[in-house]
Amino acid sequence: MSTDPLALYNAKRDFAKTAEPAGTLAPGNGNSFMVQKHDATRLHWDFRLELDGVLKSWAVTRGPSLDPQEKRLAVRTEDHPLSYATFEGTIPKGEYGGGTVMLWDRGTWSPIKGKSAKDLEKGHLHFVLDGERMKGEWLLIRLKPRGKEKRENWLLRKIDDAHAGGTDTLTETALTSIETGRTMQEIEEGKKAKPSAKRAPTQATTNTQTAEAKLQPTPKPATSKRTRKSAKPPAFTEPQLCTLVDAVPSGTAWMHEVKYDGYRALIAIGGGTAKVYTRSGLDWTDKFQAIADTAAALPVDTALIDGEIVAFKNGHPDFSTLKDAISTAGDMTFFAFDVLELDGEDLRPLPNVQRKERLRPLIPGSERVQFSEHVLGSGEQLFEKMCQQGLEGIVSKQADAPYRGARTKAWLKVKCTRRQEFVIVGWTKSDKSRGFRSLLLGVHEDGKLRYAGKVGTGFSNDLMIELSAKLAKLERKTPTVEIPKNLGRAAVRGARWVTPKLVAEIAFTEATPDKLLRHPSFLGLRGDKAAQDVVVEAPQPVPQAPATTVKVSSRDRLIFPESTVTKGDLADYYATVAGIMLPWSGRRPISLVRCPQGRGKKCFFQKHDAGSFGDHVHQVPIVEKDGSTENYLWVDAADGLVACVQMGTIEFHGWGSTVDHLEQPDRLVFDLDPDEGLDFGDTKNAAEHLKNQLAELGLTSFPMLSGGKGVHVVVPLTPQAEWPAVKSFADRFARALAQAEPDRFVATMSKAKRTGRIFIDWLRNQRGATAIMPYAARARAGAPVAAPVSWTELRDIDTAARWHVTDAAELIDRATSRALAGWGVADQILPDL
């Protein structure tokens, strides 16, 4: 028997006919992995781990899944040479493995701590991947042999961690080569590599529902081309600050994020560089150089991004660890939670949820820069889990509020334990050899420093030495605080006083009636906040942001008689789902379907406004084809949606572009409208077919139930191509499908030609045309709504009207679920056709 591990590999191939590398043993790094998408007899993904000088290989039939509940069959194949890790091309038909091969992912792997690569021989391997697409913990398990099977059958499964996600998110969004930027079709046609293409479009983000347990969400596709050499970074601006409150605000008007235990920072990007500013405007780029370097490579011309810098200890953000990391250039991570400016556009007026959706696709999900996820509603549950895990608390933000560079009640913070900054005003000497017994603290109140007590715990020996040296340089003879008479001189006997310049972060359980800290603990010095800015931070009663301030008249008027849904119910629905609807419908010219007397009476479209809708519904002037100018409607808050309902609106249809980029669409929509005699299964299969055809062109798409009888296939776009080009592409794509399968599809509106076919309505992709917005109600029996779904879910849904106005709570839960992770977001441009 041959001892050459590549003997079988070589025996299966004729290297005079295939461009695959010959199998020769070669030294490697020992920890690489790679994945090749392989369209042979059937499409599969070849997963390969470097081990013992070769690539151990498995054919994963449906590709790797980010869903921990999904176990993918992985059939063991022959070992491959390390040189195979760079192979991309076409294996001739008739040869072993004949078909197209794409370099789909690569990176490094390692067994989890306490495990070994030798576990593979035992039939299981628990390992961590750090690839451009596959990340986090994974598991390979061998199935028991059955009968006379010739190959080993294994299961590949994702472990539930920060990088888990939707069932088919990876395979449906990662469509191009990490090396050449080509699609499978372009590789098969032998087209040249795309040197300017952004490599490795990564998987869509993990679900926002996992924010309570996952501090490191996964990244988004990003493929757009940028020119960045001459752009200057935006100037520092005052950040928005949070108001401390005593409880979590309730209702869906609020979005909630993890409160990180770190340093607030604004990152200004431009010209291929990035600067990191503290919340007070100090340039601390040199302290966070690794983060700045990662941010500088983001796919933007310019940007100003708000977030928090943290360091981890035992999987949790830890302020003391962060202090050490700053001094030693250790590992730190920037969690981005807002974007103020992007490529010269001021985003501060946009609603919170829209700013986050603009930010999401920019963040690569690296170790240095991560996207900060959120949940809509359910803040109480998130807060409880944060406290159970020993984290600091949560931040609650009004979903439809703009960004304001001040402390407001639109951003709230709720803490599990009380903690804040105090000024060090002195210290007391230790009876032992260490530098001091305790630090004396002060806080500004009524224009002067007030004594706040002392802290004597939380110091390591090294920290005590460091603090002692700093205190010695600030020593003074007289105190800067007045000691309350009721405490007596004994409380500070032998105290050494210092000039109040050092700011300390202190955790404590409560304040006594004398305003002294009870059970305080030192967490670290804060160099990002000036001593004069340290004031008393008392929790305030939580403001309950109303879902809407718009008064709705005739709330009991029946709008949907078949389901007893009233005008008031419809208004409440839109107010409730505003947080998940506005990212798609906000700041977009809209046309309304108004049915003032209910859906059974006369309904009509309205897209212009003379001001009758009130201040919450805005207007944007748009030049028409004849040269005239008309004011179109748009909204940006829950109040705007409800104001439209007050005027009899049921449906919201939107342009394919926003008021900020009117002439550059940010989406394509193909509305699959089946003939009356067709089954919904036919429409689903047609949508899947469109998805596959778009994928061949490198375009990621997402399905949406129309709420009527069809399915919309939505293709996100980076606002770059203008309307004529977008319309032309949609037209040619739809007509090509209809020509290829004339018995199945039709691309014209003629009723006579649609019998037994599905109309691919591409006409929505032209200037002025509209499509129903996600989560908008339909003026149909039962009050159905248009609802985003995943491609995996679509296969098991039996109607386009699956959800209704009465399902608001379920729709919100779904919007923040793993199934819809990253729905509708991809930074991609039209292909050159």
C-alpha cells in the first residue's frame, strides 16, 4: 500500500488535460484552510483544512451554513496538495471533477483550546476558523458507516457564537471569488480577474436578537469600488451623549444596544487614513493605531463613525483590561454604532434606524472593527440578560430620532450597577509597604467640588505604583474640597491633597444620605474626560417616548371589514412597526394608496402634496418629464406614517431611490405577478430561478412576500448607476428570462400574453415608478402586509399574504431574528453587461 497521501489525488487526474496542480508534498504554514465552490456533477463547496502537509478535504453538498441548527453533509474526499489552495478555473468535462471551480474562502484554522488536530482520527474535530467569510467555531463529526459505503460521511455544523447567522446566508450572499472578484459564470467563460473589485464579499450580519449574548456581529457584503486618495477626513464634532435613567424605556419606539465598558470614540476616515478622537475631541490615534489602520481600509471615501473602544477579559468588555491594552498596544475592538457623515453626506438628520442601516454594510466584522447590533423593543429582557452576564447595562435610543451633538433624552443609558467618574482630590497613607490606603474623591456640584468619599479597593500592585507616581507630581498642601462637619477630621486624618486633575472611574452600590459612596471599587483612570466636566450623575425617571404624537380621528371606523381592523388599529400598526419599516421607506419618495372610507370603497393613488398632510409628512421637489416641478411626499418618522393613515392611507409604495440620491437607485425590484390559474408554488420556484440567475451575475437578492399574490425579488444597489442604466439592465434581464423560457415567463404587461405565465414586472425600476414597501399593509381582504422572508423560509410558505396587520409583534421579532439577518442590505453595483 502506498504511503504517499497524494497518490489517490494523482491517480484520479490526467495533468495533461487539467490545469489542476500535480500532487506533490510541500511545506506549508500548518494552519491554513480554504473553500472552493465547485460546479461539477452537482454544485457543492469543497472545504479543506491544512494538516500533515496536505489539504484534508470534504465536499459539502449545500455549502456551509451559519445556522447552528443546520447540519450539512460533508463527504470526505481524497487529500489535496497545498498548491491546490490557489487553484481557480475550469476542469474539462469528462475529467474527474469536471466543472467550474471558484476560490470562495480562505484563512487560518486551529483546534479550540484543549482540543487537538489529532481528534480528526477519532471522528470529530472542534475548531475555530478565521477566514474572509467563515469565522468562529465549527464542528466536524463523522457519521457511523452504513453498509458498503465507499466514502466517509461527516456533518459540518456551526457552533452558536457571535458569527452564527441565517441558514443559507453565506451561500446566498457570497457570490464572487475572493481572489479575482469573478462569478462562477465569468470563471467558466474565462474572463479576466477584476483587479479593482473589492475581494471577499462577506456574509450578512448576524441577527439583532442575539445582541444580548453576542458582542461581535458578523459582517456584510461589500463589493463597491471606491476612489479615496484625495478625500479629507471629516472634522471632529461633539458626540451625542446619554442621559442616565432608572429603568428601561418600553415600547417599539426604542432600539436597544449593549452598553460597552470602554472609551467612547469618533473615527474620521478619509484619504486612506483614519483619526481616532475621544469624546472630548482629543486625537488618540496613536493609542489605537491598529483600529485606525483597520478603519482606514473601510470601503468609503470619507466617513465619521461613532462607537466605543473595548478590550475583553473572559469574553466580556473590561475597563481595566482596556487600560492595560492602551499602555501595551494590546488587543482592542471598536464597536461602531452610528455614522454621522458618509462620502460627503451629512447623515445626522436621518432617523437612528436608517443611520445604522447605512453603517451596517461598511463594517467588515474584523477583530478590530465590529458593528454594534441592536434590538427593537424588548429592552427589559436585554437589560436583564446583560446584568445576569455581569455587563454594564444597555443604551436605549429613540428609533426615529436624528443625531444631536449634546446630552439628550433621545439616548438613554440604564446601568446594572452604579458607576461614574470622580475626581481624585487626595489620598491616605497605607500602614503597609504599599503606596496608599485609599483615594479621596470629589465631584462637581453647584459650581464647586464636593467630597464624595474614598475608595480603597480595585488596585493591583503595579497600578498602585503607577498611581502613586502620578499623585506625587500633583501634591499640594491644602484640600480643594470641604469635608462635611458631621464626618469629623478623623475621616481624612493624615490625608495628602492633590491638584484635582486625575479622573477615576468608580463602581459603587449606592450613595449614603450624606452623599458618600457605599462599597466603591476603583476601575481605572479616564484620560478622555477633563476633571472640570465631572458632575453628579443621578438617574432620572425614564421618559416614555410616545409611539406617535399624531391624533387619529375616527379610530373606530372599519377599514378592513373582513378582519374587523379599524383605522385606529392600522395607525397603531404603523406606529408599532415604524422601527423596522423606516429603514426601507424613510426618506424615500412615496405614493400612497388612500382609502378614506375603507378598502371596500373608492381608493386612489396620491404622490403629490400641497401641504394638507401636516408637518410630519415632508415634501421634495422633483422635476417631471415635461420640465415642470412637483412636490413628492416622504416621511422619516413614525409620526409621518401615522399622519398618512389619518388621511386615509393604507398602502405605502416607494421609489427605488431616496431623497438624498434621487437619480441613483439603491435597489432593483422584480415583481413576479402570476396569472390567476397558477399555484403559489410556481411563483416561489420562479423567484428561486431569478435568484440563481442574478447570482450568476454576482448580484445578491432577497425575497419579499407582496401581501397580495406574488413575490418581489429585491436587489440592493450602491447608489451609483443612474435611472437609465438601471432601467436598461432590468429590461434586458427580464426579457432574457422570458426569451429563455417563454412558456413560463413574460416580460410585457399585455394581459393576453400572460395566460398561464408569470409576468416579470421590471417596470418598477424606472424613474417615478414605485413598489410596495416592506411591512406596508395592503388594501386587500384580511389586512395582509408585505413581509421580507429568507430564501430558506420561502420554500415552506404557502401564500404571499402570510402576515397581517394584527401580527405586528411577530413581525418585529422576525425582523430581529437570525432568519432575516442582513435582509435587503448588500453593497453591490450593476455588472458590466
